[in-house]
Amino acid sequence: MVTASLTLRRCPFVDVASLDPATVCGLHLGLAEGMAEQIGGLTVDHLTHTDPRSAGCHLQVSFEDDNKRSEQ
């Protein structure tokens, strides 16, 4: 299993996220999980959110290493 951390550079909903970060961050997490499900073999492990005005939230994902699967 390989893990990666993606940094989200800008919150498109900064005004709303400043008032209700749990809802907006939950929406972003749900979108990421839906995309991972459609891609297949990718799992969203965690979203670490920060102040939406400064952005920089981190999305932790994991996936199967295709090279290791072909070796088995």
C-alpha cells in the first residue's frame, strides 16, 4: 500500500467555511471519497483541515502499488 498527502491550495467556499467548517470540510471529504470510489483502488484515509482563509488542508490517500501487484 502506498500513501500520499495532497495539499488543497484554496478553499472555494472560504466565506461559508469560515462560518461552518465542519459542513464544508465534510462536503470536500465526501467528494474526495466519491472520486476515489469511482477511480477504484484508491482510499481516502483522512482530511486534516486548517483555517479556510489560509487554506492548506491535507488529504491523505492510499492506493495499491501496481508494480507490487504485478510481481505477485
